[in-house]
Amino acid sequence: MSLIAEQIRRTRALTSEPFLANLIIAILQGDELAACFDARLPILGLFGGDPRPFVAEAHRRGIKFIPQVASVAEAVAAAEGGVDAVIAQGVKAGVDMYSVPPRSRKCSPP
């Protein structure tokens, strides 16, 4: 059993409430997404890349798909790609916005 599959199993044992697994696309190493899909997580989040290629598979398995986005443009693209919602994270969140200079990621309301 993979590490993520074990973490999902343990989380399910601790709660009957829905929970989200939030994976970083840029550092996926193999079976993490498959483990989430196979476990039919209630909610899947992704960050650090284009989430649109994963929407159809998540929905096919009954998984709500809520990616984390770092700009208005990413939020619009994700919404147009069929996600259920987005988690908006600004440049002041204290993380590397996947190696894009913060000044180029300024967001303003549409």
C-alpha cells in the first residue's frame, strides 16, 4: 500500500466527515493521484500546475475537485475546466508560487 493510500485509510478511520487531499502537481512521483482516485476521496485538491487534465477522472469517480490557484487567471481557467470550486492563495501565503516571481503574480478583482 502506498503512503498516500495509507494516509487516506487512516484519515477515514478517524472521521466520517469529508476531507481533502491536496497534492502538488510538480512533485507527484507516481501513484499518488491513482491512489486518491482509487480511494474515491470525497474531495481532491491539486496545486502547482494545470488541474484541468484531472477533472473528468475525478468527476467520473464521484470526487469533488477543488484545486488551489494563485491568480485570477488560474481561477478562471480552472472554472472553465469544470472544477467544483477553487481555493485562492495569494502571494503573501509564504510559499514559493512554483518559482514565479511574486510581482508577476499580483491579482486584482476581475
